[in-house]
Amino acid sequence: MSSPTHAPKRRQYAPGETQVYYGSPEGQGHHPVDSPQLYEATNTGAHLEHHHVDLMTYPPDPRNLSDPPPEIRLPPDLTVASDAFSASLYYGCTLNAVPKSESLLYSSKIPLGLVISPHRTLADGEAPVPVIEDGVISRCRMCKAYINPYVQFVDSGIRWRCSLCGHAENEVPPSFYSTQTGDRYSQIELNRNVYDLVATPEYVRGAPQSPAYVYLLDVGQEAIRSGMFLAALRTISENLDNLPNNELRTKVAIVCYDTALYFFSLPVRSPGAETFTMLVVSDLEEPYLPRCDDLLLNLSEARQALDVLLERLPDMFMDRPTSGSATGPALDGALLLLSPTGGKIVLLSASVPTVGKGALDVTEDQRSGHDTQKEPDLDKSASAFYHAFAISCVKACVSVDMFLAGDRYRGVATLNVLLPGFNAAEAEDAVKFATELGRVLAMPSMLEAEMRMRCPRGISVKAMYGNFFVQGSDRVVMPAVPTDQSYAVEFQIDETLTEPVSLSAGERRIRVLTLALPTTSVIADVFASANVLAIATLLAKQTVQRPSVLTLEDRRDKLFKFVADLCAAYTVINNQSNAPEPQLLLPSNLKMLPILVLGLFKKIAVRLTTEMAFDMRAYTRVVLSSAAVPQLIQYIYPSLYSLHNMPEDVGFIGSEGTLIMPTPLPLTSAWWESHGLYLIDDGQVIYLVVARDAVPLLIHDVFGAEDYNALRAGKVDLPDMDSAISQRIRSIIGKIRERRGSVHHPTVCVVKDDAMSGNTGMRSTAVQTLIHDRLDDLRLGYRQFLVKVYAKVG
């Protein structure tokens, strides 16, 4: 959609008008640039340049979230890798200047941590991670760290000194020798912070694992009624050609279940219409595999038989839906099937587990949900089976992806991903499900993965956060590493650092990530080097890592205390503790941290008034514990766009060939107009909020409804109207979905906001409060949040 050649300066749907009019006041529809008062702090020499902001006078500007993190300033004589920018997309440290002592770190109140995304979706035009295939793997003899751009060559260049432990007796590989020293640094290992090594035989335990998939299909009453069963069959059939199968080694099996397990034998020697056999297992306490050798077959060989099976399955189960779900036994059976080879289980369920292993007592969970004294128990798994099952999966190198649909309680605290209110008859639900399942099926995963953190002397791993199994203080294992997930590591300083540079390295099989950071003894530099997005991500993963031991009030106080302690520490070093006016000072690079903390708390504080609220709170924990940094920040601080008065070029293709997006607005109702139409994007759902005073023409042009009263709230398949604004909004939504870079395909949900009529009920509050029901004591805006923080500082 190209920009019109004679577009007017401004277009606006305004109250009291029967048609569109042009020429709204200059600047309307744009987010004006705020100029917060900056206080330049004293800095000399090589110290980082730093300013501070008074939060009491600074209105958060969402555009600041796009600011680059503080610069990493290494000593000039240190070799600098050539991929410094692209490497920062794979990891980010909370501090880009490491304190030299634990006391200095404690004084700053900022955690020292690293957020890692080892398996990213590459952006358009982005070069892949370089691969070294010569079989030469050079590691430190002492600490086993890999050679990297920050090592030092000694003994006339025939040995190298480790940048982590300082060991200097490491031999330089012959392939690195050169008469000209400069040529040595053309080696990928010496000029890249992120690279892959092809593992040699001594680094692998056996032959590479063949991709293997077991699809567990719920055929119970809820799965049939909601349409999930048919939608799953159709999506699996359409994506068989998209499965990772480069060397034709991929294996596939289909297993159905309700109150029994149904395995399917697929002989490949004589493919035809009647070549499969259904084998029923009714023992739910000790499920077993049928005595058959053709349950898990090579995809290429069994493709024709699979197509026939997927086509015939509806006839076998559609007319005999049963009530009850043996989810636990079905998972056990799938694990038995994959144990010899490892692989992935894809569970598609629309029913709460009710029979056999792992059955959940829904009634008991509902009763405990209304008892605030038992709140820590709400986030615990309701069955010990699933924890034991997860450990068994790790040992067998099996991962599990779960798609849980339905409009009833599902026990997500025990299980995993949620598709609330799923109904395949609704276009939005059907498209979302097919898109996300298709992406999961086609996703290239790292299999049999290990991740290990190697730190320099004086620094050690304190804790690790994410979806993995911890096997040591600095080592975790994962059956698979999906794309666009992040993991966090928190460090502690065990002894005073004497080196000017601190390094850290980790690997997946042999994907080497190396980070070099300067050290400092100046606390002002510690604050000036803080990375706000990395801190918020680490804080989110810490908050949801062990929720069962903390009540909601405990978590709230912990978050408030974190911001208050941070402000107090920074106020002290700036000698502003006795200022005549109330002040909350933070360095300018951390000015968005309080609003991110507030957004985080509002996300985890779901009111437990319905069965689905249990699942939504648990699902939030899943997102926060696994999402990569961009998706996590989007989730806790959604983007807000004004659509009814967009500038003339928004929604059209610009001169650079990309769609021009609206300018994000602050998440406060003070910016909202009572006749407006707004889009809110949290990465999971796209909300279209319609104010009650929105003119009928706007509602008709976008939604096809006659007026506000005729507009239907809820999930919607936005109609393709002939109006220009409809095309522009659809283009914006398409761009949001396109740039997501993960499995999620956000649905569109219409919200009718009666409270926005005039100024009645309007309050300065984060936008989540305008949409989701929250606890009464959470109905506070950013200003009130700062007042509470200031009280704690005082």
C-alpha cells in the first residue's frame, strides 16, 4: 500500500461530525517530545558520561525503550571483535562496566546478570552466525574456555594467554601461524564474539539425534466441540513438508487419546488406503507400547500412509466424543515411544486431565483460589506426576510443546501454554492456532543442548533462570532450544577484581558467545553503564522463577523495594538526600525502569475471580520466564497507538520500502481522547479500544458496524472495508504480526471502553488497568507508584 500523492496534512474522525474532515490542529496525533530536566554529573578522564533525571517530573516516553544500551568502553590496546553490534543481539549484561568488588555492587543495588538468546530468528538481511568447519578447536588447558578475540599471544606468538583464567601455556593451532601478525586476526575465532564450531568426535556422545515428533491429539468431547481436533489435523497435514528434514531422517508418529490411548501402526512397504492399524491401550496407570515396530516411522518413507491416516481420523472419532482426558498417560506413552531416540512431543489438548496419572482436582483448585492465605499454593503444580515426567524427558532428550485450548479451567500452573476461549469456528482463533502450530512444527530447534557459563577469576554464577534443567552451578541442559527464547544468569563477585577487563563465555554444543566488559571502582560509572532492558528482563525472570514461596503482596513489596533502594542509592551518591523538593533520582539510562517494574507487577497481579484467571496467571509466568528481551518488554509495557487521527503517511509504504508505523504514546489515559480509537499491542493480543464517543462513521469505516451500540466486543476478524483507514489499520496490524519474530500470532480483540466517555472515570494509569480487571489496591497510576516508592525511600 503506497502513500497517496495528494494526501491531506491530517485526517481525523471527530465528535459531532457526520463525515471526515481535514486540518486538525498541528501536532495532533503525534507524541510531543518531552524535555526532562537533566542534571549533568561530574565526570573526568575515562569515566562514563552520566546524567540523572528526577522521576517526579519526568513523564515516561516509550520511545526511550529504543535507545541503545550504554557503550562498552574497553581499553584501547584490547583487540575489539568486528561483530560487536550483532553480538549484542544475542546477549546483554545488566551492567556494561563491572564493579571491582562485591561491596561496590551491593552499594549500587543493581544486580549483575546476563540475558542470553542463543537461538534467535535472524532479521531480514542479517548474516547468520559464522561456522568454523576445519575441526580445529582451541581451548584453554586450565579452565576450558575457548580462544576468543581478547586472548593475548605470548612466546613470540606460539602460545596464548587465556582471557578468563590467565593461563599462558596454551598452544596456538598451526593454522593460526602466519609471518604477518595481522593475518592471524582474520581467523573467525579472533574477530567474532559469536561463532559456531562443528563438533569433533571427542565433543559428542554419539551420532547426532534424528528429529522425531510425536503428535498427541486430544479426541475428547471438548476437543471435538471446539474444533481443535479438526484444526490440528488440517495444520499437521499442511505442514508435513515444512518439518526440518534436510537429511531425510525425521520420524513422525500420531497418538490420539481420551480415556484410552490410540496408537497407529503405519507399515511403509505397501502404502495404500487401508495400511494403518489402530492399537488401543486402556491401562492408564502403567501405559505401555503395543508390540509393534512401525509406530514411529521415517517421514519420507511413511508420508503416503500418514496422509491417509490424517484424512481418516475424523471419521474414527468425530461421532464418538467421550468425556474425560488421560493427558498424563498419553504423555507417558509418547515418552516411551521417543526414549530410544529423543525428540519432541507436541500435545494438543482441550480438556483438563481427569483420569489416570496426572489427573487434576479442579474443585479443590477453585476453592483455594479464593483463600488469600493459600495464594502461594496456586502456582504450584497440582500433581507431582508432571515434575517427575519433566525430569524423565530431560534424561531422554525429549521436549514438550503444549497447545491447551478451551474456555474452562485447564490447570496451566501444572501444564503450559494456553489458547483461552478457543473456537475453531471463529476465524481469528482458527488462523491463530494454525499459524502458531505451523510455526512450531517448522521451527528449527537445537537438539540435545547444553549451556555452560565460564567466568573470570573473582566472579561466579549465583543463579540461572529460564526453562531448562540445572545440572550444576554453571551448567544447564535442554532437550531442545526453541528459537527466540531467553535465559538469564545472575553473577556474584567473590573477590576484588584486579584486571581492567572482565570476560564471560558460554556455549551450546559449540556455539561460543564471548563478552568483554571493563571493570570500574567508581560507583557513578556502575550506574551510568546500567542496561535497563537487561535489568527488567532479569527482574522478571527472578520474580516468576519461584512463585510458590511468595504471596502476591510479597512480590509487590519486593518490586517496590527494588526501585526504592535503587533510587535511594543513587540519591546518596549525588548528595541530593536533603533536597527541598521531593525527588526520585535515577541516571537517564534507567529512567524507564520504574514504569517497566510497574508494568511487570500489573502483569503478574491477575485477580483470581474466575477459573480462567488461574490459567492466565500461570500463562503469564510461562511468557515471562521464557520470552526473549524484545517480546518480554513488549508484554509488560505494551505499545499504544492512536488510530483515529494518524498522520498522513502512517500506514503507507515509505521511501525506504517499509510500512510507516504510528508513534507510540505513553501508557496513560491522559493522552486519550473520548472519541478516539486506539491500538494496544502486548505481543500476545492486539486490542482495538473504541471510546464511547467515537463517531459512527469511524466505527463503520473500520468495523462495518452502524454505531457504537452495534459494535461487538471480543475477538474479531477485522473486515476488509473499502475505506482508506480500514486499509491502513489492517496494514499496521499485519506489520505487527509480521515483525513478532516468534511463534505468537496476536489475535485482534475489540474493547468498548465506556469509562472514556468525556472525562468521567479517566485516571492516569497504565493501560492494562483500563482493559483487565485488577485488585483494588493496584488501581494506581505511575504517579501513585512513584509516591509509594518515595515513601519507602524516605
